[in-house]
Amino acid sequence: MRKALLSLTLLSLLPSVALAGECVLNVTRVACPGHEQESYEKCGGEATCEEVKKSASSDACAKEALKACDNSADRQKITKSKAITAKFDDTPVEGGKNFCDEGRADFNKCG
């Protein structure tokens, strides 16, 4: 009986794992002048790269993209801004829009 219950419990967990899709964030950074190397290090030295995440839905992928726009205080004099688009299971999220608003308070702080 215990073995059957354990098996049923494990089987109930499978759908949530199986439903996770691929969320691909296309991230482009604009470096503050003279800080290109440090700004681009998160993309292997390139201004643009892809970050792949597992996501439950297109909406969850959109939240990942919005979260990735954050420019932490210690990087605001390194990275001027970012542009991030997302695809969930190869379909553009929200029409392929840029999730990073150019007027964000954490952008354009190179000074």
C-alpha cells in the first residue's frame, strides 16, 4: 500500500515538470563609455547574448524578462541600459517587445 501511494505521489509531480517550457531571453547591453569589457562579461564579452530558463508559461517568461531588466546599483555606472526580448517555446512573448523601459530609474546613470 505504501509503495502504491509513493508511486502515485511521484506520478502526480511529473506533469508540472513536463509542462515547463523554454524561455529564451535575448539580452543586449549598452555599456557606459570605457566599461564595455565589464558590462559585457555577463554575455561572454559580447553586447548581446541569450539566456535560457525553464518557465511554466509565456506569462512566467515575461516576468523573467522584466526581472532581467534590473540594473543593480553597483552596475549602474557600468551598464547604461539593456534591451530584452523573450521567446517562450520559440514564440515571441508579447509580440517580441522590449521589456526594458528606456526611462527606467536604474538606466542612464553613467555620469
